[in-house]
Amino acid sequence: MSEVLTVECPTCDNTVVWGEISPHRPFCSKRCQLIDLGEWASEEKRIASQSDSPENDNWSEEP
């Protein structure tokens, strides 16, 4: 007998069954999925960078 794997929705913390029964996993719903997408699109969320690196200080779009 296999154990049911559950995770928390990253948006609202509801419990989500990890499997075919949850098509929006790891989110509990399409709504939570779109809220998360909106946060990324508006740059409320971002992946950390190494902005403290000295080679990034003089970066320019001009050659």
C-alpha cells in the first residue's frame, strides 16, 4: 500500500495531494497558480543573484 504524498500550496498553505487528482500541483487551484504567476510577473518574487560581485558593478548595455 502506497502512502499519499501531500504538500502545502505555496500561495495559501492548503494541503494538496501530489498526484493526478491535483492538476494544478503544487498549487491547490488555478487561482493560486495565477496569483503566484502574477507575483513573478510584477517582480514581487525573484531568484537571488550575486549582485555583490564586483564584475556586476560596471555593467552597461553599451559596448
